Amino acid sequence: MPPSPQHELIAWAVPRLRKSRDLDTVEAERARLERWHDRLDRSLPTRVVPGFHRRFTVVVENLTGPRGEFPAYVVTPRGIDPERTVVLIHGGGFVSP
């Protein structure tokens, strides 16, 4: 089944509205993303939560996986002894921390 005319219009218009450019090659785009990714701040983004450091403690553990070392953040509320642990493992597509 071919794409609908609505899909074709959106696929044409959105990149132009965002002023996106066409990809050169898959390899060039991957290299561009990897260069951008290497410059990103990899710390836990605690500034987005008001009073984060007064409310929580953070312990960073460096783990090693098949693709190298990566940080694991253990976030614990201050002033209580937690009874449970929630483990969040990101399982989707990923281009930035």
C-alpha cells in the first residue's frame, strides 16, 4: 500500500519547516552524530528538578558492558530508608544522553 497523500505532504513539509538538510550518506550522518555525541554533557540532568540535591542523594556507579563503560545512577530520597528499588533500563532508540 503506497503512502497517503497526507503522509507525502507531511514528509515533504516538515523537513523544510525545520530547515533540515538531506543526508549525505548514512556513514556521514553516523559520523556527524558520533562527533556531536562525544561533546555532550553526560552528567545526570538534576538542574531540571527544583531542589533536587536537597531532596535526593545520587551515587554514580561505573558499569562495564559489551560496548564499554557507562554510568549507572542510584537516586535515593533523603531522610528515608527505601524499601524498594526501581531499575530503569532504557530499551529504545537513542541518540543523546
